[in-house]
Amino acid sequence: MAVEVRAARPGDGAALARIWLDNARYYVGLFPDDFRMPETAALDEWFEKHLAQPQRETEVHLVAVVDGTVGAFAYARLTEPNEDASRQMLADSPQRRAHVEALGTADSLQRQGLATALVEAIEEWARSKGARSITATTYQESPVSIPFWEKRMAYRPVGVTLKKRLE
């Protein structure tokens, strides 16, 4: 199976919406207290609206295509050091960094290498833009995301987000 990684573009909205909903159903099924189904009305148009906007140089929106069908997507952005970076204790603070904001694969194409190809392309993009490190955020309890990021992509946990409901 040949995987083509390319920039997301107008016309990809329906596929992105389908993948988004696949991923939402998966997580809602496992963790209904922490996830919800997004509004589906005009979801493809919402993606199309974003795809039609000029892409910023500090962002990358990619898709993985198999047999002419968009099967996965990824979005990443760069973060510049802020003016106080030299006073921060985290080693990466004074450097340009990248962050994977979103990554999703269609249910029918899971474990086919699409996400791997997308993350590798994002890493190359980040390097080409002068980023010195890259991070990704995922759900800590996910039985697929954590092994993907840690074992497949060699990322390591560096922090924990804690949450408390205030109902």
C-alpha cells in the first residue's frame, strides 16, 4: 500500500470530517466523561473554511492519501521563544519548538502506517523551520495513542495535565 503525504487542501473537508468523527466515536466509546461527539451539521464545511484560508508559515496541515482517498490528517504549529525565555528553567524555552496539535486516522486505515508517515513529515517540516524539539499531547488513558507515540515514534512523556470537574 503506497501512502502519499501532501498538504491538506480545499476539497479534503468531507474526508477530514469523516476521520474526525471516527476518532470522536472511538474516544467517546472509551471515555464518555472526557469526550463528546462534536456537532456534525456542516462539519465538512467547517473544515473547508479552514482549508481555504492562507496557510501560515508557522503551521502545517497534512493528509495521508491511500488509493486516492484521504485516510489520515495531521496539524502542527511552531512556537517561538517568548521575551522572557532566557529566564525560564525548561531547556527548550529559548528555542523554536513545534507541537503536533492534531493527528487522526480513519477507522478503516488504522495501523497501516499513515500516522507514522504524517508525524515523520511533520518532524522534517519542523527541522526545516529551525525547531529544536517537538511535542505532542494525547490522552493518557488511550490504549492506542500512548504506544504509538512512545514506542513507534520514540517520544517520551515529560509532563502530566491534571483535571478536576467543578460541577
